[in-house]
Amino acid sequence: MTAPSPRIRLDDELVLRRFEDPADLPELHRVIGESLDHLEPWISWSEVYSPDWTASFLSRRAERWGHDEYTYAILLDGSIAGACQLHRHEQIPGDAYEIGYWLHPAATGLGVATRATRALVEQAFRMPGVERVIVSHDVDNHASASVPTRLGFAELPSMMVDGVENRVWSLGREALA
């Protein structure tokens, strides 16, 4: 496999699928709006959130799919409950992908982020040349820290990302062997 699957069915209730632009716009915008208070301490885009921002987000995800970025809608019982992403950027080594995730508050505490992240780990390791997966999050975001902990990631030294100290976790391909 050279690219992650655009649709990953985890069970009858949980599906990850590539965002559908513009069909997902109304629901995604509503879900983000309902999640802002919950997400605001951890995201940089809360001040620019708007219908235009959401439309631009979806358009950029469609353009970047297959170009070192794979962003999924997390569907819980058929409705968007958040998003997760496999991506590369300048702070990530060439043999790695980073996983990011966020959830609507109603979807937290159900194991959704852990299951979605596990699925993205499996997708990443199917791509040639990928030897490890990274998770990075604000040092104060304890809920996000529980995901890599449950999945056996090793904690690395923290690093600054956009002026914020982040905890960094790594899982090597050999950990799944």
C-alpha cells in the first residue's frame, strides 16, 4: 500500500473517512462550533473559526490528500464527532508521520481517539519508508496524553511548537512486530 485508505471501518459505530468537500461543511462547522470551548485551550485557530474558515479547511484537506497529509472525519454512529490526521511537517523526520486528533466533547471518554489513532498507526506503517509515528500535544493536555500512553508510545523529550511546550511521543514499527 502506498497511501492510507480513504475509508476505515473500525466497527458498526466508528468509521474514519476522508472529508467530503463541500458536503461535510454544514455538519463539520456545527461540530467545531459546539466543541470550541472544549478545544480552545489546545488549538490555535479558535479566533479565526468561521464558516469561511471551515470551508477553507475542507478545501485544503482535499488538496493535500496524498501529499503527506491524510485528514479524516471521525464518524460515530454516522455523524461527525471529530477529526484525525496523519501528516508530515518540517519538524517531523522523513521516516515518520505525526498523528493529530480532536473530538466533540460528547465523544470523549469513549475510547474513540484511541481507536482512531490505532487505526492511523496501522495505516502509516503500511506506507513504504515509514518507521515511526509521532504524537505531539500541549504539555497540559492530559486527555491527549492518555491516547499514546494506552497505545504503547514512548515519551520523548518535550519540544516547543509555535511557542508552546509540547509532550512528544513516538512509536516505532518494531513495536508492532
